[in-house]
Amino acid sequence: MGKAKKDKKQPPKAAAGADRDADPQQAEAPPEDPGEAKLGNKRYAKELAKLHVELVKLQEWVKHRGAKICVVFEGRDGAGKGGTIKALTERVSPRTFRVVALPAPSEREKTQMYAQRYMPYFPAAGEVVIFDRSWYNRAGVERVMGFCTKEQAQKFLQMVPLFERTMVDSGIILIKYWLEVSPEEQTRRLKARIDDGRKIWKLTPMDLKSYSRWDDYTRARDEMFAATDTAWAPWFVARSEVKKKVRLNIIRHLLGKVPYQETPREKVKLPKRKKLGAYTSSDYPFKVIPEIY
């Protein structure tokens, strides 16, 4: 199978349709020190706002052209997939950008062809579908935690390139991201979930069982890359030691992988209201919530 070519570095910009790729980082590259690589809140908000404008342009182009985009997010527990997806989708329409995060398979789904449960969620014309974990569960957690046999995992790795080639040949723009985090930063983030009532739901029993299997996941990841990093569906690795940086970098990269253009639209102008005061509202005893704040 063909291997993906590394993207050439481009000067940073966010103009519609421009290629804004950067070389994918090596998964084992030394992580940056979050304490030395902080991105200020003001600058982060400013850069994110610019990228959100471009995402809206992408959204309108997708609807106008009937494009089909599928984005896969994979990575270790605590790598920041959820936060990155939230940053990516918070200013676009959920009717165009759909996030798919499937639960564990049901007993019936366990008897299906493996990829069958994912296919109903694939994008139709005018849609962007984002998988928060995907069919690659079989190459990762299922293999490492013993939910599938070694033979099943190997057959999956042999099948995926053909499966994804079929997706691409059908007109789907398929983009795959792997978020890589260091063991030290993963530990810090998982510990933080224990003490934060807003995040405790993110720490599942499976996360705890997987925590001690770092090397097993590394081996599974490497074999997955070797088998499925193809010319038509390459993997892009993003270091996620600094959450704000990885969010901006991935959104910027995603915009560079789609040849979108700003679509023409009529200038929006509010219509005139009818004369106010022609109707007097009734004195209905509304149940008004207390204004505590």
C-alpha cells in the first residue's frame, strides 16, 4: 500500500482554501513543557475566533457544494480529543457538523460485520461527521484490553485500507488525527479528573484499567500506523501537551486539508417591524424563575 507523503510546511495563515499544513510530528518526539509553552487566554481566544470564522466559511461551502467530510479523532486517554472537538464545533451548526461518539457495542452489534455499526453515521452530501473514537477501537482498546482476538485485530488492520479506499472513492474527504500525550501529562490530567466534579464523568473504569498498559498501547499504535497510514487516508499526529495549542493547530490543519472557498451570499438586512403597541399582552401569571445571579 502507498504511504502518505509528509506535508510541506506553509507560512501561518488562515485564508480560505489555502494549504496550511505542517509536518506531522513524530509520535515519540519529546513533549513540550506546558509551563514553558503557555498560550495566553487573550491570544488563544483571538486566534480561535479567526479560525471559527473560517470554519463557518467551510460549513457554507460544504452545504453549497454537497461535500462529504469525515474526521476521525483517536489518541490515548486524556489526550484532549473531547476539548479539541468542542473547540472545533462550538461555532458551527450541529446539523452540518455532527459528532459521533458511540457507546460500547450491543450484543447484536457484536455479531455484525465489524465496520457495520459505523457506516450509518457516514456523511451524506453537505455534512461533516466527526468521530470521537471510531472503527480504530479494534486496533487500540479492543486489542489491548482483550475484547477481540489477535487474529481479529490483524484481519482488521488488513481490511481498513481497503475500507477507507472505498470511502474516499465514494467522494468522502477522510481526515484522521492521532493526539499524542506524554505519560507524565496523561497522569496529571487523569488525576485532575478525580478531584474535579466537572470532569469525574470522564474517568471511566476502562480508563483506569488502561492506565497501566502504556507500552501495550504504544505497540498497538505503531502497528496501526504501519498498516493504515496510506496515501489516500494518512494519519496526522498532533502533540497535545498544551491543550490550547493542539486545538488551534488541528483546526488550522483541517482547514488546510479541504479546498473550500467563501460562498456568495446576499447581504443580511433586518426587515422593518410592524408598528409596535398594536397588541397589549395579557396579564398572564407566568412562573418566573428566581434571579439569583
